[in-house]
Amino acid sequence: MSTPSSPPTANGRSKRHMLLAVIAIAFLAAGAAYGAYWTMVGRYWENTDDAYVGGNQVAITPRIAGTVIAVNVDDTDRVTAGETLVKLDDSDAKLALRQAEAQLGETVRRIRQAFETVKQNEANVARKRVALRQAGYDLNRRYRLIAQKAISREALSHAWAAARGAQSDLRLALARLAAARALVAGATVANHPAVRQAEAQVREAYLALSRCHIISPVNGYIAKRSVQVGQRVAPGAPLMAVVPLNQLWVKVNLKEDKLAHVRIGQPVTLTSDIYGGGVVFHGKVEGLSPGTGGAFALLPPQNASGNWIKIIQRLPVRVSLNIRELERHPLRIGLSMRAKIDTHDRSGPVLAAATPAQPRYATTVYAASPTAVEALIRRIINVNNPPLTPAGEISAP
């Protein structure tokens, strides 16, 4: 027969009570510490792991139609701005340029001839004036002779008809001179409208020839190459993309109930799975999207029919990255990120208040130097419009 256990002693009960008290105090201290942390720090931070790297994907497209004869790059290759990516067959473009050059030369000669026609008509007018003056002298002499009855009335009639004919010839010559001057008035051979138009055709043909070399507008890496040698391409057809990895940002998708204190300009710390928590990226809030992700989806949600269930929406927040940090630790488009937004400073605007003062993205590779084509045009004009030796004046007898 077992003996009953002895009741707990007062010392044991006091130890148990002390342990429970310590646990309670620890829980209270932890709660107080968390409350203090939340009050002073935690409530000023918005955290999420629904964030992804975004960036530009510059589509490479031809500006003219042509047949691909060379593809100089492939996916993952590094390219610089202005580097030739694809070459098109330039036989037709070269032929068009030669035709434009010949047309410019022919136009210069035609306009030069028009200027010479003005001189011819001026000389003809001068000759008609002399003829009219001579006819007037003859008519006046015959009037005096008819008064003396030294000639017949028929001779006077012939002289009068000759004077009228000379007058008509002068008017016709003046009209032809006016018409010739109208073609060249206020211009020289070099700046005549017809010559300028022919020059524009040469420049257009020169540009078409240069566009047979499809160049990269930015520095970056090749992606999505689809063009093949021998392929016939049309203007605007996508051939590949260039991704400038120095122009990346992060799209942080925050729940709508977490956006109350998010403002433009607030600092953001980010980490990426590719580097782990040891590499921290620093950025700032650049702007908040004007709509939720669902609003801009290909098929936006329609909640006007059927059973409705409220789903918390997410709003994309654009976060810029530090360029130097990107150079040390390159990121890629689409990588997932963890973001923490510091909302201590809430003085910034919720939405952008002004348009950017400068272009966000720009390239100068298409602003080709006109030196070569302008030198070609000047040479064609000079060859077809040499200076003339002035004709010698004939002295009056």
C-alpha cells in the first residue's frame, strides 16, 4: 500500500511563483520594448517583398526596308551607343544616292541656263530698243521728205509699219525678259529653290544609305534577338532589344492600406535575393503610380456583376536606385527585391507636381554630322557651275 505524497513545501511554491513572475515580467518587458520600438521606429517603416527590378528595353527597329546581310551581335553581348548592330544590303540605297547626285548636277546646269537666258533676253531687249529707235528716226525722216514731196505715200506707210513692228518686237522682248527674270528673281544658282530641292533629295538618299547600318542608341546588353541573316525586314519591325542596366529602378507594390504616409523623396533600403542581405541598395521614392496594377492590366477586373469579394489592391511605387551601387553590384530586369521605405519625413508630395525640366532619356547617335553630305553637295554644285569668263564689250563705232 503506497503512502500518500507529501504536500508541496512552502519553499517549492515560492520558487514556482517566482518563475511565473519572471516569465510575466519578461513578456511585459518584451511587449513594452516592442511598443516602444513601434512607437519610435516601426510605425515609420513600410516593408514588403513584393518588389521587382524594372528597366528600359530599347527596341531596335530598322528605319528603312532592306535585306539583312550581317548581324554583329547576339544575346547577352555588351554594346555601346552608336555601334552597328545589323547591316542591310545597301545596293539600292547607293543607286538612289547616285541618281540624286546626277539630278542635283542637272538642276544646277538648268538653273544656270536660266540665269544665262535672262542675260540673253536683256541683250535682246537692248537690240529691240535700238531697232525701235532706228525705226523712229526713219519714220521722222520720211515725214519730212513727204512734206517736200520727195517720196511717195507708200514709202511713208512702209516706214510707219516698220516702226509699229519694232515697237511690238520690243514689248515681246520685255515680256520674255520678265518671264525669264521671274524664274531666278532674288536667287543665285546655289540657293535657287529648285537646287535646294535637289539638295534635299541628295540628303535624303544619303540618310537612307547611312540607315543601312542599324546602330544602338544607348549603352547596354543585347536581349530578345530575333533577326536572322537574309531576312527581309520592314521599317519598325522589332529585331532585338538593348537593355541599359545603368537605367534601372524598382517597382515596389504596396497594399493600399500601407500608402497613407508614403511620399515622394522618402529614402528606401533594398536587398536582392541574388546578393543576399549583405548587399544593401539605397534609393528613394520617385513617384506613385496613378492607378493600381489591376487597373492597367490587359483584362481589368470587373466587379459590377456576380458575387463580390473585396480584395486589397496594390499600388506600384517607383523607387530610383543609386548608380554607383548598380555599377558595383549589377541588377537585372525582373529580379525580386525586398524594400523598406522610411516614412519619417512626410513633407513631400503624394503625386508629382511639375513636369521634368530635362528629358529622362535621350540619345545623340542619330544626330549624324552633316559634314560629309554637305561637302558632297558643294562639290557637285561647284563642278556644274564654274565661273564664267565675262564677254568683252563692243565699243560703239
